[in-house]
Amino acid sequence: MFNTSVKLLATSIKSEWQELPEKPTRNICAVTGIKTSCLPRKFLLGASFTNYDLLRFPNSEWVSVDVYQAMKYKWQRMSCWWCDGKTFERITKPRIRQLFLKPIDADFWCGYVTTSYKKHGVLRTPVNHCRQNVWLFEMELVDGSNYDKVNLWYDQMCEFYRKGISRSSFETLDIHPAFLRKVGVEPWLRFKSWATHKQPTSLYRFLSYLLPTQEEIKNELAT
């Protein structure tokens, strides 16, 4: 059973594991708090590491082999990704949208979406089981397990978006007078009424991020 994201990711990238700096020994991992095969944490957590609040057992001077391999794998920090213990997939927005909007056929999996590419996503990303659908988006969790709600919100947002509501207006619930004339007062008021109580939620912010690009919309119209 995959009880941590580092275990899930490390298993997914097994074929790309790095050579260990020394022979592991059995100890308690500072990151997971689990007793397992470990290396001295000096090989992984240097002076630049600041997220000590994420360590389950910060007094330990050891990290597990799984944690070492997962955190040394640069793409868990330098890309948006999805993994299920078998494969690690670097994903772009169309694929993220596909994975988030429909149930995933995998026993255990996790997904991370970032636009900054600075944080160790694997330390924060939750493991999903069966129909759970919780992603890490930047540093906040987005629960999309209610697929009916997710698709209802997304379809409505796409409708407003295609009527001319801009991405910035989705974020701020404000609109420039010039755009208001283009969109129309009635559609704008309908959008604002619909979005006002949803806008503070992580689900709304994530779905706003997932809206199609103008290029995607043009391609849809051309087909």
C-alpha cells in the first residue's frame, strides 16, 4: 500500500534511481517518520532546505531511500506531474484537465500542478485512493472528488469565458468599463452573482487555471 507520496513517486521512477552515496542502514526517516532503509539526511537536506515544518520526525538525522530518490528526481519540482506507482507522467494543462474532470482508473495516485517550479511537490502532494481526487495546486489542496460539482462548475465557467469574461475577471470579479460594454451588463452581473461565493475556494481557482487558452478555443471553432 502506498501511504506516502514519496513512496508512490519513488516506485514510479524506479528505473531512473540514482546511485546511492553509501550503503543504507535501517533507521527512522525524518521526512516520513517510518523506520526503513535510510541514508544520512546530510546527503539530501542541505542549508537551502527550509521546509522543516513538513518533517514528521525532525530530530532524526536520516532520510529513507525512497525520500532520497523522490526528492533527487528533479521533475517532481520542475514540472506538473501525475504518478500511480507504475508511471511518472509530466503533464501540461490539457492533460491535467483530462485527469481532473473524470475519475482516474488507478488504485493509488497523486498529482501536482505548479506555475512556479520552485517547491518540492512530492513533500506536500496527497495520495488518492479509488475515486478520491485531491490535487496539490501550488501550495493548496484542491478537492475534486465530487465530479458532478466539478464538471458543473467547469462547464459554467467555460460558458462565461466564451462570452468574453477574461481570466483576470475570473480572479478579481472586477471588469474594465471597456470590456463591460463588450461583454454586456446582464451577462456580467449573472457571472458575478454565480461566482461571488465560489471565488474564495481552491476549486474555483484551480478550475480558472484549467480554462482553455484562446488558441484551444480557436482550434475548437476550426474543427
